[in-house]
Amino acid sequence: MQQLEPKAYTPLELTGVSGFNGQVHFGMRLHPDKEHLIYPLGCTVVLARIKDSKRHFLHGHTSDVSCLSMSKSGVYIASGQVNYNDFEAEIIVWEYTTRCLYTKFVIHESKVEALAFSPNDKFLVSLGGQDDGRIVLWNIATKQAISSAAAVPLSLCHRLTVKYSNTNDNVFVCAGRATLQIWELDQCNKIKPTDCILGKLKRTVRCVEFSPNDEFMFCGTSSGDILKIHTKTKCLSDYGPMKTKHDLGANVLKALSTGELLVGSGFGTLTLCSTTNFKPIKQVQMNNGVTSIALKDDGRHFFAGTDASEIYCLDMQDFKAELISTNHHGAVKDVSIAYGSSELFVSGSEEDIRVWHIDKSKELLRIPVPCLTCNSLHLMIDGHSIVTGWNDGKIRIFAPQSGRLMLIIDNAHRNGVSAIKGSTDCKKIVSGGQDGTVCVWELLGHGQRQLAFLTEHKAMVRSVQIKSDDKESITASMDGTCILWDIEKFVRIRKIVTRNSSFKTVCYHPEEHQIVTSGTDRRLVYWDVHDGTAIRELQDAQTSAINCLHISYDGKYFVTGGEDKLVRVWDYMDGKVTHVGKAHGGAITSVEICCNNSTLISTSADGAVMRWKFPYPALE
């Protein structure tokens, strides 16, 4: 086996990104320079320039970012992550100007629930998740913890959020289920809480916002009303609205200098209301729950993020919402680029598939399939249909222009369809299932006909490829076998077996005398199609498990992606990595090179779809 030593590779040029984790509450922030939106994407923090969508990625977390905060001055950004149970979850503080890590704080177990900076960048307060529950106050200058409060029993309360005063570095509030406390740092550097008096009210507080002068604080609740607390007396001053509450709870609040309050609800309603009686002044309905609000400096516009990973820009005057970014809100499972034109591609994820324009990274069509996940898809060579495989065991075929459902194949695979490919003549489909079965289907004018049901694989089929003459197909399975099938006679031609790996992907070389496989053993293996012997084995010393690969149409290069979140371009003959793309914040799930070698598309488990400039000359 050829072992490649670690080296510095030429970086791939990133030309377009779709991705935003809108399920992190308060995750989207507008930097004081008013030029960059900051938000989480998988285990990265993204700095997106608004005018041209150019992005910079802050890498450092080992797992998904769970919370985000930015100092009032914009000098620092803090992000916390989730981790496995009983493992410590990191907090990273970044310097905005240098885009570099400033310091790390490690104390909370399993998850960092919330973070907040003091108004003068002096302190950072962090809240541990349900398995930790501790509150810790950090000194930014010394990079040390100066005070902490132990967790309280979960049966008594569950803290969900922290918020710092607008004017006082020594005061912050912590709230959640059955708890609403104002904390103060005393002269002995100890933080001490005081319970707010709510009378008979029992509420779960999701978010807290101080008025500009800190006279009051407003608390959004899961019940859909807003509590108004006097910060000096720590008593309930008022609450409302009394009749029309915010459906599915008040997720996020933003106090305005005009004395009004922006409220985003779990139902997707964005409301401008009075802070005296909480009656709505203006209102707009979004498609999904609002999780973030970020104000622009002109006082007229603001951004809103939703739990479906959409970003809107709204005008305060007419309250009209303009959708400026749309993204998958779950793991993207597969991608397929249109053959010939190289202008369109299709991606499949949880609850929908989407058609995109390559050059603009713009969503052209969304085909929703609620409560289901598209595991695999293929845009047919004639461009007339999108063949998709779903976790409910059905194959669905859609029209790529209208999104019309053209055909459903029920009960295609018992435990879900895991891989699918259409033939070159667009008359056949080969599909693989979670249960290891392989099916060959004939597409007819009025429906479909099953030609074969093949059962040699003993575990999930991860990849299906069809030879250009439509006579043979190869399938790769997690049972450690690849099988070459005759899809005219429906018999096995040859079985390729590896002992120490589960195959995750297989790909024909364009000349079709070789195939390349990869899997959990991190190895890339070239195989001879005619006798099934291994010709060559490659392993980059820096590579982890490889989930996907695709060979360029001229056969000179191929690209891989895997658990290490890196996109690698290889020279096929030399067997060496030439370029590496680093931007993904989750494991890479699919990669594909367009037919003229101009563009490379990669997708990942964090919902990102990324477009790269392919580093070699385009084909004529």
C-alpha cells in the first residue's frame, strides 16, 4: 500500500456556500461594523460579508456549536459546543480582527447552553447544559474563571439562558424553567443570585432582553407571554399580552431605542409591540419559528433567522420580509449535477430536495416531502426527471422544473432506500436498500416494472453505479463487499471482498476498466473490473474514513470527502493529493465534479452545500 506523508496542500478556492444552523437560538449576530453576519454552521463559526456573501470560517470546535455570543464592541466572539455525555464541552473566544482563537475555556460537561459578554468586554458568563447546570464567570483579560455557581437539582429548575446588563459589568440575569434570577458580582469576586418576585405566575423563560437604560428587563416565555421585571426592585411590573399570546412561545426578543419590542415566536410570527401593554403594532408571518433577530444601524432594517435555516431582511416601516438566504436545515445526504449544461444541481436532505443554480448558488426550486429524509438521488442524464430514494422505502421521481411528482414506487426496499442511480438511456433504475437488497426497475410510460430483486449483500448498500452501456452495475455495501451485476441477465458477475473495511462508495473510471472504492479503513483501492484484483492502494496519512468520491469525466482526477470534513482533490495516475478544501463544519456526505471540470460541489452533515472552483482546466 502506498502511504502518503502529511504535507501542506494547495487550498481549493471556495466560490459559494449555502448553510446556516438556525436552530441555535440567538445564533445569528450582526457585527458592529455592519458588514458581517456571524452565525454557526456545524462545528464552525461563519463570518459572512453581507454585500458579496464572501465567508470566513472559524475552525476549532470538535463538535456542533450550541451557542454564540458577541461582545458589544465586536472585538470578541464566543462560541460553545455540545459534546458526548460526561465529556467536557469547550468554549472558544475568538478575536474578530485577526480571525484567530484568543483563548479556550473548558469546564462544562456535555454542553454549553448559553454565553453572554459584559457590556465593556470585561467578563464572559457561561451556562452549562442540562447535565452540568453550572454558571461560570470568566475574566477575558486574564483568561481565568473568577467565580462560579454550582448546579441546582433538575427537579427544582432548569436554566436555559443568560443575558448581561447593557450598562453594568457586574450584573447579569439567568433564567429558565422555574427560575428567574438577577446575579451580581460583589467586591470579593463572588457571584450571588437574587430571585425575581413573580407572585403566583409560574413560567419557563426562554429569552431575556434589557431595556436600553436597564430600568426593566423583558422575559419571553414558553407560554407565549412576556414578563416585565423592574431591575431595581426585582418585582414583576407587568406581563402580557393577555389575550392573543405568541403561539408556540416567545423565542427571541429585541428591545428598540424607540421603546418598542421585537418578538419572534416559535410559530414564526415576528411582532413589533409596545412595552407598556404588549399589544402588537405590526406583524408578519414567517414560514418557520424565529430564533434570531439582528438589528442594522440605520434603525430601519433588521435580520431574522428561523429554525428552518432561513435568513430574512425586514423593513421596520412596512414590515415586509425579503428572503436573502435559504439553506437545508438537516444533513444533506446526496448531490447530483446536471449532465451536459453544468448549470444546475440537486441536493437531498431531511424533508425536501432542492434544485440550485451553480453559478449563483441560488435555490431555484424546493420540493417538500414532510417528515421523511431523502437518502440518495440522481438527476437523470436527459434532465427530465429526478430519481430519489427515501427512508420510508419508497422511490419518488420528480420533474426538475415544476417539482411535480411523476411516479412513486411503493415498498421498493423494506427498511428504506439507501442508494439509487439511473441508467444512461434513462429507462432503468438500480436501487439499493438499508437491508442489503438491490433492485432493478424498468421505467414505463404508465409506471414501472421490477426486473430483478437481488439479495447477496448482507448489510446496507451505500453506493450504486451503472456502466455507460447500461449492461452492468456495481454496488458497494457496508458488509465489506462490492458486487458487479449483469443487469440484463440479473446475475452476479463478480464479487470484490475486503476483510477490514465497510465499503462506503464505489466509482467507475470513465474508461470503465477500473473501479475505485473507499470506506471505513481510510484506504482508496483501485480494482481491475475484469478479474476483481486490487491494483493499487492509497492512504493519505491525514485522512479519516472516506464517505464519498467522484472521478472527473476525463479520468485524470478524483475528489474525496469524509469524516475529517476536508475535500481532497487527487491526481488519478500519481495517486497524490494536490488540493484540499477546508470549510465544512460537519462530515462530508457527497461530492461531485461537473462534466466540464469547472465546478466541484460538496455537501455535509451540518446542512452545508459548498461550491468550489475545480483547480484544473475546464474541458471543452
